[in-house]
Amino acid sequence: MKSFIVALAVFVSIAVFVTFSAITVSDGCGSMLKTVEKLPESVDDERFGSAYGEIADEWGELRASVRYFVGHTEADTVDDALDDIKARHDNGDAGGYCAARLKLISALERIKDSEEFKADTLF
């Protein structure tokens, strides 16, 4: 009976940890995706500075959780996209800026989708 209680406690602990990580990462990426929508689609838009600052701050808060729960590769993809967005904007590269913006959105959506509770992510 003692072994059963210990096994049950371990199972419950793991289930709580997995649920917490999924909710933290999924909600954080969902929130960031809404913030990314504030990024202007054009490099000439003056709202870039405030929108980029907000996204960078939000990613700074979420980054550690993503690295801990999901992995460094996924987090590095978001880091690279953010760096690319800033560099392309500063250089006035409209095509590269749009591509980097889409790369950021895609990376966040992949992370969010991988952490949501769905049949294809559980099995």
C-alpha cells in the first residue's frame, strides 16, 4: 500500500508540473502573438519602437519558461526572429522585415501549438 501511495504522489506531481508548464507556455505565447500583431507591417511606420519594446519586454519575461519547459532551439528561433526584425527595420529592408515578422509569428505559434492539450500533442 505504501508503494501505491508513493507512486500516486509521484504521478500527481508530474501531472501538476506538466499542466503548469503547458498553461504557462501556451498562455504566454498566445499573449505574445497578440502583442506581435501591434508590430506594423511596414518599416516606415513610426509605431515600431513602442511595439518592438513591448514585445522584447514580454519575451524577456517568458523566455526563461520557454527555455525550461520547451527547449533552447525553439527559444533561440524566437530570439533570432526578434533580432532579425530589429536589424531589418533599422536597415529599411521592407521585404526582410516582413519575412522576419512572419518568422516570429510562426515560431510562437509552433511553441504554443506544441504545448496545448490536444490529442496529437499528447500521443
